[in-house]
Amino acid sequence: MRLDLTPYRRSTIGFDRLFDMLEQNGKTATAENYPPFNLERIADDRYRITLAVAGFTREEIEITAQQNLLMVTGSKDERAGAQFLHLGIANRGFERRFELADFVLVDDARLNDGLLVIDLVREIPEAMKPKTIAIKTGAPLAAVENKPDEAQAA
């Protein structure tokens, strides 16, 4: 199924990234689902991604965080000369991409018992946080009149 967002693109401003993300998600929905992962919210501004990467070592996994994108890649070195009678454990490389909202940063990443756990936190800058404005009482301040100087008028 292909989702056509063209009519919405023509009538909205500033939502290009959202539409691109929706279209890209539709394209990759049929892609392979390896390695499996969980997404969870552990607090209002804290998230966790858990990937099942059994058989991979720390050296074989790379985590790259760019603006609004988290990419986890794994590359498995083939064991030279190994003769498997049965190969049931996935031994292939992978690349997983996660679109991140604004101000979401990687806080920690740990590999333990075949699970890669990536903790994320949303840190909104102070300038962007809502502020409560104090309401004062009393008479308003007197208006200041700006009178042009005689030198400026000439």
C-alpha cells in the first residue's frame, strides 16, 4: 500500500520532515525485521530501545547518533574455514534506523546477555521550556514619549 501525501504537502508549511518520515516508514514497513527490538517509555522524557543482538560483540556493533536519527549497525566477521552442519543462529549484518524527535539524545548504551539496551532522554533547552509570567499589581508604568531632536528634524 502506497500512501500519497501530495495534497497535504501543497497545503501545509513546515511539515516536510514529518511527511518524509511517513513515506520512508511506508517503504521500509515490508523490509526485514532483523534484529528484533522493543521500544518502551520508562518516564515522561526517558525512552529505551532494546535490540536482540545475540552473538554480536561490542566491537561488531556501532551506534551513530545524528540530528534526529539514531543508527545501529552490526557487522559480523565470517569465521574463516568454519564448516557448519546447521546454521540456525543469524550470522548476518544489520542496520537499524530510528527517527528521533527534536531534543532526544542518547543517554547510555549497554550490551549484556545478547541484548543491546540504548537509553534515550529528551532534554528541552531552557529557552524552549514554558515559563510562568508573574502578574504584578499597582499602577502601570508611565508611557515614555519620544520627541525628535531639533537636529534630527532638520
